[in-house]
Amino acid sequence: MAEANTIFFRVIHQVSEASFKNVQNALQDNAKATNQSYNSKTAQGVFRIQNDLVKPSYQKAIIDGQRISEMTVKPTETAVAPIYE
């Protein structure tokens, strides 16, 4: 049981770090896009900047979600295996 707890808390730590990094990167990307929007001369330029931000942000969110899911599945299975034995 102690080993399962160790694995569980290690996974929680890794997921927390990955999530924090993802949020930090998203904030940096949004700040950059905001600065570009302020410097844009036209509304069309602002829309282009926002569009250029949204597409990659959505793709990153999907990829990051999959990566976090992969980080949790295998260790979780390993952690609960002794419970079912």
C-alpha cells in the first residue's frame, strides 16, 4: 500500500508540474498576442492575431491533455495492481 501511495503522489506531482507549465506557456502566448493586438493598425489585423493564437492554443490543449492522460494511466494501473492481488 505504501508503494501505491508513493506512485500516486509522484504522478500527482508530475501532473501538477505539467499543468503549471502548460498554463505558464499559455499566459506567455496570450500576453504576446495582446501586445501584438495593441500594435495592430486595423481590426482585421487584430482578428488575424487572435485567429493565429486560437488554433495553436486549441491544438496544444489537446496534445497536452493526451500527454497528461498518458502520464497517469500506466502509473495508476501499477499503483492499484497490489490492491487487486
